Amino acid sequence: MAMESLNPTTGERLATFPDTAPDEVDRILDRAARAQKAWARTSFAERAAPMRRVGALLRERAPELAKLMALEMGKPLKDGAAEATKCGWVCEHNAEHAERWLTPREEPSDAGRSYVRFDPLGVVLAVMPWNFPFWQVFRFIAPHLMAGNGGVLKHASNVPQCALAIEQLMHDAGFPKDLFRTLLVGSKAVRGIIKDPRIAAVTLTGSEAAGRSVAEAAGEALKPSVLELGGSDPFIVLADADLPVAAKTAAVARTMNAGQSCICAKRFIVEAPVYDAFLAQLTEAMRAVKVGDPMDPATDIGPQARRELRDELHGQVTQAIAQGARPVLGCSVPPGPGAFYPASVLADVRPDNVAAVEELFGPVAVVIRAASADEAVAIANDSKFGLGASLWTRDAKTIERLVPLIEAGAVFVNGLVKSDPRLPFGGVKASGYGRELGMEGIRAFVNVKTVWVK
């Protein structure tokens, strides 16, 4: 079976790749397991050297990697270059801090000496999505290889060239050849790989359905897993917010990566006194977003990653309008080739509307009116998802009161929700479990080992 690389801007077939054959998968897993055992015995300094080199390569090759992202999944060149550079940062940050995060911790007990170690588990399977084809992978690679683990990557089927480029970067940086490998396999192969005794753990970033499937397989195999799944992130605007800044940030938050991000703001919950003003300013900011060829430096958002995803998005928008949402901007499929969808605004959305209940994975802002700050938080929490949330208010007491009430893995106050190598990242409820990044992330796949010495 062949894996196709298609250009979502034109529909052109870029390349085809045969799936990795089962016997080759077996060989790769066997070699990865052996390579990891040797890697686990290296020092942090020995691990940091190639990690810093791959960070430098990511920065150096950012223009060509950006072009690859633009071709395979439609990301504008400037955004692709920024993604590659951010990957360099996560590599460098983990190279610098891994030893501190994993230093054995002394604890008093009835022993002569007792302490806690953080030892690697083995080879980790990473099941990764197409929307940030480099960042999602390197935020796995950087901490977990620094912890002494190995990795095999099952990337999304529409970005095989990105997947192979990542493997090449790792080899060019001087990592042991078999320590990190890419498997070009379909989703049906994942369950069997998870069950393989040479795989110690699994991490997935993807849909809720994919997360449930991976969690089930990992549970059956008694292996730890980290899941970063979907989100319908609330962007709460209270009456005392700085509206011009909030509206401008809201447009960026909704259209970054053409709206194809789990932590894109999706539900804009606005306190009644400023609802009309915010809606007007958000609409103007969204109207200014330039949709076009991702190879054009002036483009803000390119196409959706695949045509069927664009069509699914428009189906949700059509249903939302039928349920009473008011189309203010966009909300229609443009003519011509490619999987394009315009920056769009749906107003007067009720909390039970499909646009508020489901995740809209595209550049469609859903604006909801709230009678008060407490109702805004209640609406924000009335979702099966709980990844990120943005809260806009200038009152310190309101911040202190409301932040603990918001059901999300991260709350950004007066700012854009984003991932940062220095801070843990992950969600609650149907947005998954476990954490990536920061000290909590690097400890996700280690053996927390108690040592008691008489």
C-alpha cells in the first residue's frame, strides 16, 4: 500500500511512498530497543551534544523545512520557518535543563540513605498529527531522548516527507542511527506496535477518537500513555477587557495555522455590555486576514490540510447556521482548486449549537453572549473539552477568583494560548491526560525509582 503526499493548495500529488513492510517494522523495533539500552547508559552531556546539534540544524534548515510544510499541509512559509525555529528552541532547552529535572532527589526515611531516581523506560511510540508536523514531534523527541529513551514515529499519513525529513535531521545531528526511526504505516498498524514488548510507552497527539483507541490499546498492554487530544478552547472577554487588544489577539488565536490547532481559541464568550463592540472589532480583524497560496510571503493562512477536512468544516458551519447562528463574515466555500476556507465569524451562537459543542478545526470564530463573568465561565466549562483557555480582564481580584474555576490544562490571562518548552502542556476531560514539556513532561516516561539503602 502506498502513502501519498498531496499538495492541498492545488490537489497535486507530490510523491508516493510504500508503507514500511511488517518485517522491516520488526527489524526497526529490534534495533531501536538495542540502541536505547546503550543510550540509557550515556551521560546527560553525551545526550545533550547531538540534541544541541539538531537544534542548530533546525534553525539552519528552517527555510527548506518551511517549504516542505507548505507543500504537504499548506502552512504559510513564515509560519513554517517559525515552527522549525521553535523546534530548535525545545531541543536546546531540554539539552540545558534535562539533568536538573531528572537529578535524583534525596528523601528522609528509616534508611541510612533513601532517594528517588528517574530512569528511562525504553522505546516510546509517538503517534503524531499533521497540523504542526515538526513541532509536535520535536516536543516529544527533545525531552524523552534526553531522559534516555528511544523513539519510533508513526506520523500522519499526509505528511510522509516531513516524517522522513525528521529522521534525516536526527541522523545528520549524530544521534545513533537506530535510536529514533520513522515508520511509514497506517493507523491500523498502531495497536499491534503498542502491544509489541519492545515498546515501553506511547504518546499521541490527535483526535478524541484516536486517543480512545490508543488509550485502550495501551491499557490492555499495561503501558503508560500521554494523550493530547482535541479542544474547543474558550476565549472569555469580560466587560473591563482591553477590547482592541483582545479583538486583535482573538483573530490571531482563531486563524493561526488556518484554525487547525487544538489550542486555537474557538469559542469567544463575551460579557453582554461589550458583546456588540467586541464582535465588530473581531469581525474587522478577521476580515483583514489574507487567505492564499502558502508560498506567498503575504499570505496569513493557507488551505486546510485536506479537502475532505474543509468540507467537514463547512458542513458544521452550515448546520450551525441552520440551528440559529448568524453568519457575519465568510462561512462559504470559495470557488477554484485547493482546500481553502475563508476567515469566518458566526455570531449569536447558543451554547447548545453544534458550533459551540463540537470542535471546529478551521478559521471560524464562534461568538457567544454571556450575561455575567460567572455565566461566561459556566459556558466555558460546559464542554467535554478542557485544553486551553484565555481570560481577558484588567481586574486582579477577578483573575484570582476565576482562574481556579476554569476547567482547562492552561489558562492564559490577557494573552494568546501557546505551548512553551518551559511550561507543562496538556489537557483535562476529553482533551486528554498527561503532560508534555517542562519538568512534568520529561518525567512522563521515566521509572520513578525508590532507592533504600541501609
